[in-house]
Amino acid sequence: MIKINLQPAKRAAKKAKEKAPVDTGMFQLGVGLGIVLVFLGACGYRWQMLVDEIALQTQIKESKTKELEVLKKKVQEVEDYEKNVRLLEDKVRIIEQLRKNQGGPVRLLDYISQGLDPLKVWLTNVEGDKEVTLTGKALTNDDIVEFVRNLQQSGYFSAVMLEESRQTVEDGLTIYSLKLKMTVKG
């Protein structure tokens, strides 16, 4: 018969059972800490990526702001240039109009003076540019008729009409006041 001592075997199994839960708890604690460390590392990496992205976007915004300021200056320069061009065009148009109109009054007065005998007829007022009204004085009615005839024959005026001729006395002299209306040709 063989005798088997089971007691030490119980102690060995008991010791093995007591060590297993401690080793499993340590393993689970180690795995949990590992997972937490990996999670914290991933969060830190993501945070660093976001900080870098914010810095990049800030740089882009600053460069775009500077570029916008440069473009605004260029737009202002273009607007100033266009404004100056419009002003110059207006000035050129005004100068051309003045040159065009420059000869009109001079020719008008020239043709009137050619038909005028300054010793017999003198003018007191000339008004208008296309429709001209003349007022003046003459020594006789014949001088007025001669003046009207000279204006009609000049070819520069059309529809020369004597509207009024009145006899007045000035400083003891008999003088005729006249009023003429005529149209400038062309």
C-alpha cells in the first residue's frame, strides 16, 4: 500500500491560487495604465497638431491681410487715376468748346462793325449768340435803314428786323433809338 501525503499538495495549490489573483490584477493594472498612456499620447499628438494648424492659419491670415492692404492701395491708385483721367477729359472738352466758341463772338462783332458807320450809328447793347438783339442810337432814320441793309447784305445774318425806332432828345440833339433782332447763320 502506498500512502500519499496530500497536505503539501494542498498548500502548493493554495499558494498557486493566492499568487494568481495578484499577478492577474497587476497585469490588468499594467494594461489599463498602458491604454491610458496611449490615449494620453494620442490626445497630446492631436493637441500639438491643432496648435500647429492654428499657427499655420494665423500666418495665412496675416499674409492675406497684408496682401489685401496692398490690393486696396492699388485699387485706390486705379480709382485716383480714373478720376484724374475724367478730370483731364473734362478739361480737354472744355478747352475744345472754348476754342470752338472763341471765334463766334469775335466774328459776330466783326460783321456788325463792318455794317456800322461809327459817326452815324453807335450801339449800346449786344445780346445773344444765335438770336442777337442790338440796341443803339443813330443820328437819322436813314442811318438806321442803311445799317439794317448792310447787316442783311453781310451774309452772316438772316432775318434782320428792325423792331423799334424812336425819336428822342438828348442834350438838345434829336437822336433815334433803335432795337434790332437778327439770327446768325450757321
